[in-house]
Amino acid sequence: MNSRPVGQFDNMSNESNADGPQDSRRSLIVVPGEDLGSSEGIEAGHGVLVVGDRVKSTKQGRMNRKGNTISVSPLHTRYMPRPGDLVIGHIEGCTNNIWFVDIGAPFNSILPMSLGPAKVEFGGTRKVLDIGDSILCRVQEVEETHQSVVTMKGMGLRKIRSGALDELDPHLLGHLIGKGGSFLRAMKMETDCRIVVTDNGRLWIDGDLENILEVRKRIEKISSEAMIAGVGA
């Protein structure tokens, strides 16, 4: 869930040459800008870019080659907001009519008083949402600079007052949800917990303490397995 150092394989020097990393039994860990070889006969997949006649990595992660396609699976991703995304945010500051919300993106979002959870008198924002509060909200708009505006006007959007919060890298959400939502449904039934998974990788888990701890244990397992796979252990 946190950024991790780049792993180096003992066989990396043996399987790389002037044309960059070659096919290996284990995926190589690469960093942004790293040369992955000649672009001749190669199709660029996710996380790579063709520059001139060379293939370059644009992400830190595992390089994979399938046929003629080279891609890089990220070890860690940062959430990039999109309009309509359901997110969990943390209130980090406020003015007389605006809250500043950390949604895990490069820039904090703003929550205007008019889009807050209740009618607020000018200057009374901290009476409704104080610094440190967590909220379930939705991204309303995103500017070209990736700064965003969130809203709490909508069904189910609220201040989070119970349960626990956890977090998973956004690119691992598919592992948590499973095909057609099967894995997540099973976890909800087995733990008798309400689990809300949001697009920025944060989760709201509500239920008995013992069951909440079990859910968090399973989430940590997903993250740990992804990290192990990422460094080729």
C-alpha cells in the first residue's frame, strides 16, 4: 500500500544487453525512463512508450512480454480522479465556505459549502465537518490540472461515523472485487460486514470488531501477495 523500493534480480545483468532487457523466467523490475530495448517488431502495451526506435518504461513496476507486446505492471499507483468516481476523503482544512479534502490524488479536492452534507451558515463549516473527519463523497468535476471538486449531494453520501477504514492501491481493486464482484460478495457474507469499496482504493468496513479485523487481514494479504509477485519472490 506504500511505495516500495525497486527490486534488483541477480540474473538481470545476465539477461540484459545493449538492446535492453530480454525475455526471462522472472519479470524484471523497471523504473520510469528505463530502456526496454529496440522497438522493432514490438507493440507497446500499458506503461511503456516508443521513443524513436527504443521502448521506454513510463512506470515503476514489472516488465512483462507476451508475444510481441511489452507492458509494465505498476508496483504502486496514485489515484487520478474522474468525474462520477465514488471516493472516501479526509478533511484536511477549511475556510469560511470550502473544505479541503484529501482523496489520495496528487492535489486535494475542494468541497464547496453548497455541495456539503447539510445547510451551513457562512463561517460555520467546522461545525458540520471538522479537520480529521472522513467522508463518503463523489467527484463532481475535474480540471485540466487534475484538481477536482467533490460533492456530498447524492444517495448514500455521508460523513463516516462508524466502522473502520482501510486502503489498497487502486490497481489492486480488481483482486479484491473479483470477477463479477464474486470475491467481494463472498467476503461480505463470510464476515457479515458492510464493505464499501471506492474508486480511490479506500474502503469503509462496518460490522463487529472481530469481523472488521478479519476483513482487514484479507485486504493485507492481497497487498502482500501483490508485493511478493512484484519483486519476483
